[in-house]
Amino acid sequence: MASIVLENVTKQFSSGYKALADVSVEFASGSMTFLTGHSGAGKSTFLRLLIGADEPTRGRVLVGGVNISQLSAKRMPWYRRNVGVVFQDHHLLADRSVFENVALPLRIGHFPAKEIAPRVRGALSAVDLLDKEKLLPGFLSTGEQQRVGIARAVVNRPKILLADEPTGNLDPDLSQTIMDLFSQFREIGTTVIIATHDIELVKNMGQPTLKLVAGCLEDPVAAQTKVTEFNL
């Protein structure tokens, strides 16, 4: 058993702007944690550090006891294949169908060919987009594109699932459906961390909540429960 831990993490950009300041927190296996805070509070930076897309200016981000900033160029892609990410701006490939966008993590991860179609269609069914699999993203609404991004994030059943405003373009009923889907992953041991402004949805879920205020965690104890099983 090993935890996901941020130890005294500060992220300051070259402009001098400090997005995170001395953040320390431990996340839990099989738990869902919501990350809230005003725009510019540091939520997206927080998630980017967990992906390994940014490095802290000071402090450490540890997964399985390993400082992910120190992973080799060969190991970092492997780590990221175990992390599902729902981006705020979707990051879909415009020249590939919905099916191929969702299949991308599986192809990159060299999953057996016979597993790809069932997994992709299962993920699309979960977000109610199975009938859109042959379309290009440009033919979808913003909310549908958001759901394709969610399907892509969960298709390889990641050990860690990070979501940046995953329900920002969805109606309340569909937002709840997506949260229920994330809860299913939590139940099989996936660590789920969701950055959101949707306070009502957070309240309805009844899960631990962390609030960022000007780059500082208001209550870092809330996410410290069980540890995360993740071996690098």
C-alpha cells in the first residue's frame, strides 16, 4: 500500500505568480475528493502537478513513495497511462472519430486489439454517446465533447482519475450521472480527484472536500483517509 502525497508543495511561475503555496495533503485509495475554490485559486495547477505536466518549485509530489518529478523520460509516459484525465477544454483530436478519440489511451497502452472495441463502447455507453461513435468531434455539442473526454479518461480503468470541471457544460441530471460513474470507479479502488465550482453537486455527493484559497489549502485534513495502492 502506498499513498499519493503532496509535501510542502509550492508552484511559482516565472512571472512571479504563486499558484500554490506550501500545500501538504495525502489522498486515499477508493475515495473521491472534491477540490473547490475561486477561479485562479490553483485548482488546475494542482491537477497538473499530479499528472506530471508541471513540476513544483518547492516540495514533492509522491505516488507510491516515488517523486514523480524525478521519473525518467521512459517511466513518465507509463505513469500517465495509469492516470485518467478529464480536461476542461476536452483536448479531442478533431480529425478522429469519437470512437478513435476514446480508443487512443488503449492504443497508446498497447491493449490487445480484441479488448479495444468492447472497452470503448462500454465507456461511450456510460456517458450516453454510443450512437455518436462514428462522428467527428466538430459535429458534437460542447456538452457531448465533454462527455467524450470523460469516456476517454475512464476507458482504460485508471488507478487515478483527475477531472477539471467535468460537469461544467452538462445539465444537472447528466452531471449526476457522471458523478455516479466516477463513484463506480472509486468503489473499485480508483482515487478520484475532481476540481469543480459546482458546490451543490459537491454537497449532494457527500464526499471529502478541499478548498483552495489563493493557492493554500483551507482544510488539508479532509482528504487524509485510506492510502492509495499504486506501485511505480
